[in-house]
Amino acid sequence: MKRLSDIKFSTLDLVPVRENGSAAQSLRNSLDLAQHVEKFGYNRFWVAEHHNMDGIASSATSVLLGYLAGGTSTIRVGSGGVMLPNHAPLVIAEQFGTLESLYPGRIDLGLGRAPGSDQMTARALRRERSGSADDFPEDVAELMRYLGPRTPDQRIIAMPGTGTNVPVWLLGSSLFSAQLAGERGLPYAFASHFAPRFMHEAIRVYRNHFKPSAVLDKPYVMLGVPLVAADTDEQAEYLATSVYQRILALMRGQSLVQRPPVKTMDGLWLPHEKDAVHDFLGLAMVGSPQKIRAKLDVLIEQTQADELIFTCDLYEHADRVHSYELLAQVMKG
């Protein structure tokens, strides 16, 4: 049985844009956060591809990863993830092959099969391409061929890319990628930071379908976990209202820019909306270090996860940094 101190811990940064803030400041904050969590002992720092969302500044994911890797020295950096239906596999192979060539041994390529946007934006991204989620298994295989060793009859190569063997992860919030990751023998990251309802089933499907591969001899599960850690439970609950407002805005189709915390959410949401937000954040770790440690112990006991990747979208950057610092102390026991 795993203990909390056995578990690797990582950061997923959604590069949040504040109300009255700017994308430029959010990107600088992302690098500052990466530098801090590197010192705190975090294993990896991932950013996710989203489009047409005014509150998330990580749309040019590979460009941002170059900035983050260049400003850090030891922490792994990667995509959590690149939405592969938006791109030709060769383009992603060249981008991540370039990153791996510049920062060897530090790059992860997490892949998702959702567009990371609405359908109108997906069409704007693809133009004449016919890419869709249905092509995902073939696109993953094509991409991995470009990153693998060059074969004698290979007519198209990724340069840089060929022979770099950038580690590929499959990401998912449903059972499709869980089964595919298992069958391909790839590490699997489940988006339990926003889809906790399917977490246990996805882990079961992945482990049951797992076949050893050249990259993994046994299953490797990473789980997404929302985080709001503070010195006291009361302070954490107060800071979490920024997260609640953001999820509520997402559900209403409103602006996702970060809003400052409020003393109470009463009057801001309807009862059914409150329930929906709490369902969305069902795995959230909100509280003091003592409270979070107890909840994490239960999560590890129930899932036997190999790694946890935490996302923390607080209004004040200093509160985010402090939250990750407190968590590191918890994880190290």
C-alpha cells in the first residue's frame, strides 16, 4: 500500500488571467510559479491548451513551454495537454522535438482528444483540416512514430523530433483514453480536477487493459486535483470563492477572468448551481495542511495513484505560491 510520502506531486497551471489583469502578467506569473514549485520539490509543471477563453492564457502551449523550460533548470515541463485533434501530428512532433532538443530529459507530451474549445473555435483552428476526436488513436500512433527512431523506409521525418522519444501521456475525462492508454502501454492522467465522477472507473479500465510496452512495464496513474491550501480552514474557504465564481461562470457561459474572493457566495449562485459547482470540484483539497493531509491519505488509499497533479487558481499570485508551498510540506510528510 502506498503512503503519501511515496507519491510524486506536480503542478498543472491554467495560467489564469485576473479581472483587470493582462495575459502578459499571467504568463510571467506562470514562470514565477514554476520556479517556486521547482524549489519546493514538485516533479513536473504542466500547462494546458485552451482556446477562446479570456481567463486562460496557455493557448500557444508549446511556445509557453519553451519560456517555462528556459526559466527553470530541473523540473519537468509539459503539456497537460495538447489537444491533438487541433493539430497535424507532424507539427506537434516538430514542436516537442525542438523542446526536447533544447531541454533534454525534461519535456512531457500529454495528449487530449477534446478540442479544448467550442466547435466554432475548433473550425477556426483547423480551417481545411478534417481532424476530429475519432482520429485520435491513429494520430497518436503517427505522432509517436515521428518521435521514435527513424526507419529505413521512412519518407517523412520530424526534424527536430525523430529519435527524441519524448514521453507521451494520454489524458482523459472519460473512459476512451483510459482504455487506449492501457492498450498502448502509456502513462495515463485522469482529469479528476473537473470530472471526478468517472475517476474510479477510468482507473479500473486503464489498469485492466494495460499491456506492458517499451516505455512502461506496469500501469502509471496520475490524477488531477484542485487545491486551495491556506494556514487555516477559514482562510482557505474564503480564497476558494474565487474558484467557485470561475466554475460558475464556466457553467453559465460567462467570462472566465478571475474574480476576487468574497465573504459569501450567497446570492451569487442558485441552489442547483451550488450543487453543480461542488460536483465539479468533488476532489478539491480545500483547507489547512492538516485537513488536506487527511483527505489526501484517503484519496491515495482508495486509488493507489502513482502521482497527483494539482491545479490552484487563486486570485492573488502570492496565495497560489503559498498554497503550493503548504502542499509540498504535506506531501513530504
